[in-house]
Amino acid sequence: MQQLLLASTSTVYGKPYLGYLLPELAAFFKGVEEVVFIPYARPSGLSYDAYTEVAKKAFNNIHIAIKGIHEFDSPQEAIMQAKGIFTGGGNSFVLLNELYQLDLLGILKQRISQGIPYFGTSAGSNIAGPTIMTTNDMPIVYPPAFQSLGLIPFNINPHYIDPDPDSTHMGETRETRIKEYLVFNEIPVIGLREGSWLSVKGTQITLKGKLHARWFQTAEKPLELVSGHLFNK
């Protein structure tokens, strides 16, 4: 049975890295002593070592060890031996490109399908959908394809932001961009606001957190989904 926790963000305002999610993570990874961390998304260009240290510091609070996938002799073997996996946020194109280059997508999907707990934030959540085409990131590298893990039947737009009625900014809103995507694509999109996450258990997907999420589907008006909303895969 698949077990996933897919968060919009690693950090909410006023909280340390993963601070708002630590109780949820402690329960999610219960019985797991060490989690393999995938730092390939490299937020702000962080090195793998520096990013892994950030994750280690957070997980120390729930007494779980973190080891970066780059610290293993073989990344494939790291995933095969892992008891839990965490993929951090950053640039979705960089992350997906590295997974393709190292031929890790298939083995990662296999292990998650076998029931290993998988936690993703931002880009790490983005790759759980069929494609990364609704990311907010700049395409600073060019992966072989936009197709990702396809563990859930819709795409994620992390860090979803509502239009600010008091702003003088005249550029496109996040909703505008997603509507543009849906002209050419039929895969639905969930806009996850900061502090929201998806809990996936087998075929059941539940929206969690205090805020609503925004649901987009081709040729339909966007909907507001309340926390606790249940999807069936």
C-alpha cells in the first residue's frame, strides 16, 4: 500500500524548516530509524551536503537519522535499501533531470508502490504527479521529459498564491497560468497553499492542513476544496 505525504512547502512563516510538520512526520515515519534524503532539487543552488545538513537538523527533532542519497556508493542501492525517503524542494526541472540521468524514476516508483513511506516538499511533491508541468520553477535545465512518477492522478501546483486585490501588479496570476496549461492538457491540477499537504494511503488521498486548496479541471470553473477533502484514485 502506497504511503505518501506531499507538502506544498517545507517552511511556513514564523516556523523553522519543517517545524509545522514535525508531529505529522513523527507519526508518518514511526518505526523508521533512518530516512534517505534526495537533495537533487538544490534550492538556491545549495550543495547536496549543505542541503542534507538542513534536513538532518530538522529530523533530529523527531529522533530520525537522515542520510543523503549522494553519500551512498550507488543511488539505486540507496533507494532499494531505504526504509523511508524524503525528497526536498527546490527546482523541479533540476530534480527531475537528475532522476532521469541516474535512471532512478523506475526504481523509486517501484519502492513507493511497495509501501515504503515517501515524503516530499515542493519539488519533491511535484514529481509525485503525472508531470511537473505545473511547477512554478524556471526551466534552468532540460530533463529528457516532463513525465514524473505518476503516483497520484493529478498534478500539483505547490506554493499556490491567490491574487492580492490590493496589489498593483498587472502580470499573470497563478490561476491564469494554470488555466493556460489546461487549454492544452487534461490532467487536473491542485493548487496547494502554504501549510497544506496531501496524505496518500493506498488509493485514498486526503487534503490536510488548515487551509482550502484550489482545484482546476479542463473546461470547468475552479473549485475550493476544504481540508479533509477525500479523493479516490
